[in-house]
Amino acid sequence: MKNAFNAVLRLIVKLALHIYFKKIRVFGKENLPKNKAVIIVCNHQNALIDPLMIATHTQLKPSFLTRASAFKNPIAAKLLDFIRMIPIYRVRDGIDNMGKNKETFDKSVNILLNNGSILIFGEGNHDLHRSLRPLKKGFSRIAFMTLESNPELDLVILPVGINYSNHKKSGSNVSIYIGKPFPATDFYPKHEALMDETYNRMSPLVTYIPEKNYRKTVHQLIANRIDLTEPRQVEQFLKKPESAKEKETKFSPYFTNKVMKVFHFPIYLVWLYFKRKIKDQTFTATFKFVIGLVGIPLWYIFLLFVLPFSSIGSWAVPWSFLGIIYLISNTNGQE
């Protein structure tokens, strides 16, 4: 029952992601391990969107380590557990709660011992800034705890990088780079060595833009038609002399995005209401996606099954048709 539910949910979410984003590209599918215990270590820039991307585009069906604050509500906790999310406690959750991580680690080890997969965002936090931050020790602890239980286990680390052309807007592009897996046993029991190797393997998979003059650099990249989702292309451009780079240029969203909002105005109004309540801007896309995931089906049910019986029922089909066209063709610039 649980596996069937997750399979259906993955299909629905994958379809919704391909509607929300204009293009999702996955590189390195040939590197996905088979019949092995896998710790997926990924960068983290876009809140809930990141784990959804990995869950729907890697075929590994991983369990996720998720910040414990999301489990405060008992109903939410049961739902999150049902979709394979495991709470991880941080210092900000209270020193007294840190001891609860033993249960988290034990559950993670048990999944790996059964040749399952775990997704860990190695940086330990999220940030919209395009870079790979220093990795935390959590994934190496789980790896070595697993090997202590079974030294013969074929446990591999799978480095993954996710890059967005625009973190906050729909109609943008995403690239997922899957690196080559490598055995954790080669580094046991040296945590720093495993963390350094993982970082070095992840770096080429993640777009890096220096923090100094970040906004100016981003606009220069866009002005020169550099794809922000391609780490190597960005790296090569940044090596050019300053004189070869165009000056800062500002861009506005494309026309189709504006029209798409008109055809889905009730959903857009709901988004405007919640937009004011978002304190952490990393969750912008998460809120948009969830609102669309729930709101768009309800909107088209209304248009096709309720509106036809009203005085303006003749508008239902053409409005729905044009709305779907603009929803699918929704495009937004890089940022």
C-alpha cells in the first residue's frame, strides 16, 4: 500500500514539475547504481523542490532526511513518514532534541543495510546563492555507522548537483547532474577524507558564481546568453577578462508568463496572499508549486464541470483550452 501510494504520487509530482518548469534535463543517468546501498549527497538551493526533483528523476526511490521542524504537527509527521521522510534535528531545534538523531541514524542505517537509498543535502542548510557550501559530517557518520554494522556492504556515495535558471519563477529550466558513484569503504573510518572527496566530486556538478558582485555577475551571464544551469559554461565565461563581459543588464519576465497568470487568476490571487507570509525566500518556489499542484486541477474542474452550467458557460472550453496552452508554454527568464 505504501509503495503503491508513493509510486502514484511520484508520477503526479513528476508531471506537475514538468508543467511548473519549462525544461528539466538530467545528465549522467548511466551513473545511477543498481543493487547497491546508496547515499545520495546533493546541493540544496530550492527547499522542497530539490528532494522532489531527486525522487522523481533518479529511479532510486530514496528516503529523505528532512529538518525536524516539519514534523511538529502529528498529522504532518505521519504523512511525511508515509512518503519516506525522516526527521533530522539541528542545534536550532534545541540541544535536548539532538539525542533524537540516534533514532534517525539507526533508521537510515537500516535502510542502507537493505540496499536502499538515502538522500542527504550535505551542506546542512539551503541557500539561493549559486555555489557549493562546505559539507557537514552527517552523511559520513551514517555511511560509517552502516559499514560498522556490515563491513562487506557495497555502499556507495552518489554525488548530485541541481541547478536552476531561476529559483523563484515558474517556466524556468533545471539541470540535474549525476556524478559517478564511489565506494565509501575506501575512506573508512576517515570522515574528513570522505567529505573532501565528496565535495571535490560535487563541485563540477554545481554552478558556481562568486559571492562578490553576485548580482552583477548573474546579469552579465544572462546578457551573454550563458545558461545558468550549465556549470562548465558558467565557469568558462567567468575566466574571461572583465573587458570581454557585457555590462549589467536587467530583464523582465516573458509575455507568456503574464498571460498564463490571467488565465489562472484565482490561483495567482492565492499565491499573492501567501507570498506575503514567506519569510525564507528559498521556499518561494515550494509555495508556488504546492499552490499550483492543488489549485490548477480544482480550477479546471470548475471550468469544465461547473462553469458550463452558468450564463457564461460558452466561455468554459475556449478559456480552458487557451489556459492549458499558456500553462504548457509558460516561460521565464534566468535570474
